[in-house]
Amino acid sequence: MNAANQQGLPAETVVKLVLAWAFVGIPLLVGVGFTLYNAMKLFQ
Amino acid sequence: MSFLDRSHTIAGPGFSRWLVPPAALCVHLCIGQAYAFSVFNLPMTKLLGISKSAPDDWQLTDLGWIFSIAIFFLGVSSAVFGRWVEEGGPRRAMFTAALCWAGGFLISAFGVYIHTLWVIYVGYGFIGGIALGIGYISPVSTLIKWFPDRPGMATGMAIMGFGGGAFIASPLSVWLMGLFTTPTHVGVAETFIVLGVVYFFFMIVGSIIVRVPPDGWLPAGYTPPAESAKLITRHDVFVYDALKTPQFWLIWWILCLNVTAGIGVLGQASAMSQEMFPGHITAVAASGFVGLMSLFNMGGRFFWASTSDYIGRKNTYFVFMVLGFILYCTVPYTGSIGSVAAFVLCFLVIISMYGGGFATVPAYLKDMFGTRYVGAIHGLLLTAWSMAGIFGPVLVNYIRAYNVAHGVPKAQAYNSTMYIMAGLLVIGFFCNLAVTAVNSRFHMKEGDARGNDPALRPAGARA
């Protein structure tokens, strides 16, 4: 099997990709935001 | 439970390999909570006294053992279960890690409820530690097989999650404890239960998403090089044969020395910054500095591992050793001229290379020993982490205490430690210099009975 099927992904796969990355990305971004907010104290 | 078998995780047509990194992140972001366990330490010293510690409350020194036991069993379990993880496939390993991680939290909640510390040692320390080891190595070889063109970037993404797990766990744990705490009760047990359930759900989602590539799969447009590069083998080395090679032990020392140099300052960054810059860096600013270091620790894992795909693994570690040496030697100078900015910059780069050392090493092992047993070999290598976890803090704490006891001003008490760390990196430099290709007598031969499971063969080799 060649991964030519990686190109032109079906819509279902695109939805899965968006959901999967959002599932891990949103909590991580929120956590990083909290940390950055606290880190700003270093510059105050 | 056959859905856990490797054979049931083979990707079908249309599956995108970009679904595998979030699957790995589901596990690594959860087990990365270990870095944030210290948020429970203070509340757990007041479980009986509520507003202040009662005589029968636990001491901080006793609670510190929970994290130490967990990290110890991370190293032990990754070494012991490495081959099982490799042969059983990523879904079985992730599922097992989820059970152990959630189970560890639930047992610990029971330990808090009956106020018996050894139950928490067993729950979070022992069972949770096993989850850390299995979970940490579970997606490594799968990612390398899906991304033969960018193995450093792929494993860097997953291992970045381990560094980032604390960012989620820390505010979440504080929020949950606030929610469950009443004037007569500290809500640690309830927080453990909620975390156990949430982490189980997260990790199970990862185990459902994960897939291994089918026979002969290669990324679009990628052709394996016809001839091996000098330090990138196309052969496989059996997991226990890797232990007989000098390359394994050289990389073991490279990781151990790089991590020792970073872990010591990571744990002491707050106190060190305040003592080196009294009046300039306050306790509040120091906590901001620690947060910034954690961000660079996480970002460095992705940045350096991805960079290693372009400049090579050996060169990446040369950068860590040389740049680290220069920066460690510069730190005392930044203290003497009172430059907070230069001090912060030095440590942010150092800590990015500490994370980078963790994230780049799976790809380094893949280059040396092939793909088939890279997860198991990586598991064995993580014993270097356990060792560094002891060396690093001991070096920083004891040398500082010795200097202070001998009249060295606190602002300069860390100088000799910095030079020792720089010296460790010089040793690491020569270890890295000595790394050459693995002798062909260690390569697995066709029909080797120890590795006859075709599912374990690297995708390209099956084409």
C-alpha cells in the first residue's frame, strides 16, 4: 500500500483529525495559557 | 479482549498517520501529571488538622517518597515490560497503562480516606509508576514506523506531551481540590477519584485511536534511502543483544549526563534564582521563572527532536553538550554582573536541551538498533533517567549546602555546581564522539526465531 491515500483525505478522516487534535490540543493550550499568565510575574 | 491485539490495530485504507500523534498525546499528557504531583504535598500535610498540620498528619519528607517511588518504577517497568509492550502492540500497552494509572489514583484516594501512607506508596508509587513506564514507551515504536521520514519529530511530539501534562494537571488539581474542600475536610481523595476517572477516559480514547501501519506502508513521496547512512542502520538488533553493544551504554551515559545536568537545576530553579539574585528575583517572580522553564522544557522536546531529523542525532547531542557547557560556565558570570535577563536566558536554553535529550533519544536508538525493538530498547535506556533523578538533585543540593557551610556567600554557592555540570557535559561530549555504527554481528538475521513475528518488522523492510 502506498500512502498516496494520504493526499485528498476523505471528509470523514478530516473530521476525525480535527476532533483528535482538538481533544488533546484544547486542554494543553488552556494549561499553557495558565502557565504563561503565571510566568508573566517574572517580568513584573 | 482481542480488540487489544496488535492484529486488530492495523490501519485500514484512508487512515491518516496524523491521527497517531494525538493518540500518543492522550497517554503522555495524562501520565505527565507526575510532574505536577507536588501540588498535593501541602494539602496532604493537613488532612487531619485541616487549617494547619496536626501531630498525626503526614510530613513533607514522607510525602516526597510518593513521587520518588513512582519515578523509580517508571524506569523499572519500562525496562521489564519493554519487550511485552513491543510485541503486544500499542493498544494493549495503552489500555494497560490506563488501567494502572486510574487504578493508582483510586487506590491512593482510598489511602487518603483511611489516612494510610503506604497505601498511597503502593497506589500512586508502585502501580502508578508501572503505568508511567508502560505508557511512556507505548507509542514510541509505532510513531517511528508511521513517520520513517521524520522519526525525531514524531517521537518529539509524544514526549512533548509528557512535559506538558503538568500544565493541565496543576491548575485542574488545584481547582478540583478547591471544589471539594470544606471547612472540615480537605478534598484530596475526591480529587484523586475525579483525576483517575478523567485520565482513564482520556487514555482509553488514545488506545482506541492508535493504529499500526499495514505491511509495506510508506508515506507518500518517501523512498527509503538505497544505502544506509553511516549512522542510520537498516538492520534490527534484538532487544537483549543491544545491551551487549558499546553503543547502548554510550547512549545510556549520554542521556544520564544530559538529564543529570538539567534535572538538578530544574528542581532547584526557584531557590537558586532567588539566592543568586537577592532582592531582584522575588518568590513570586521565581514561580514565574519555574513556569517559563517548564514551557521551554516542553517546547524543547519538539524543537530539538524535530531539528535532529535535519542535522542528525549525533550532531544534536553535540549541540547539547557544547552549548550546555558554554551556558553552564556563563551562569556564574551572569550572577557576578547581576544580569537577571542573561541568567534566565541561559537556563531557558539549558532546560530546552534537557527536554530535547529525552525526546531525541528514541530516534537515536532507532538509527543505531533499527525499528523492530526500539520501544523495548528505549525502555531499558530509561534506567538512565532513574539514575539521573538521584545524581542531579544530590549534586546541586549537597554541593550548595557544603559551600554555604564553608562560608561561601549564598549568591555564589551554586557556582561550583555549574562548573561540575559543565564537566559532566564534557564527558557526555566524548561519549557521543565515541558512538559509531553497531557491529554487524549484532544484526538480526533472516529467520531469527526471536523476532519472527512479521508484525514487528519495520514497514519499509516488509515492502
